Amino acid sequence: MKKLLFSLIFVLVIRPSQTHSENKIEELPPCSAILEPTKNVPKNARGVALIYNIERKFNDERTSLSVHALHLPKPSSFGGYDGYEVLAYIPKEISWIFSLSPLTKYGETTWAGNLDEVSPIMRPTRIKVRTVNTKTKKTGPIVLEKILKPC
């Protein structure tokens, strides 16, 4: 019995541990969410958020968050605003803000933007699209939003 115990301890202590030269973070699956219009916003207004991990140069891993919004009213219809921005956050922890750029084709404007600087182990649980005055940085009403379940 002593020999067996000694052999077991010897194997556990002497056996080289497995090491990895790269610290790969467990890859989270991609997910998407439909952003719904808030009160007093036309029912045709919708958006989609796409969230997934990306690998950048030098083995730098991040989470990419992109938002694509359609059929939004002109920002000026809410007052002195000239654009839209995304507020993505985890309540009481962290938030990310990035602007949406307009693309007008055939009289219809699509708003889109992305941020590739989110930590690879964190993902927002709430996403909102709101109006913004790009000169004064004053923000206005929220027009689209979604509370995300962990994905």
C-alpha cells in the first residue's frame, strides 16, 4: 500500500504539467438580436446587432459589436439632433458608445456602425440606439433597444 501511495505521489509531482504557449480564451458563439422601436417611434423602425469574437493581428482577441438600423426617422424630428449612436452596456459594470453612419440610397437612410474594442470575455446585455447632436455631444431619445440574454 505504501509503494502504491508513493508511486502515485511520485507520478503526480514529477509528471510535467501541460502548458500552452498561447492563452486562447474560450470562444463564445456569435449571436444577434433584433432591436425594437421604443414608444413614439414608427413601428417599421428596426435594427439588428451582431456580436462575435474576432482575432486581430498579434493574436489580439476582441469582441466585435455591429449595429444596422433601418427606417429610422430623421434625427432632427426629435429636436436638435443630427445623428444616431449606440449605447451598449452591462449595467453597473461597463458601457461602450459608438456612432452610426448614414447611408442614403433611393431616399431611404440606413444607419450602421461597429466597434471592435470590446473585451473578448465581456458582451453587452443591453443595446440602445439614441439620437445625438454630434457637435455638442448632447444625447436625446432612445429609438431602438433590446435587453439581451447571455449568448
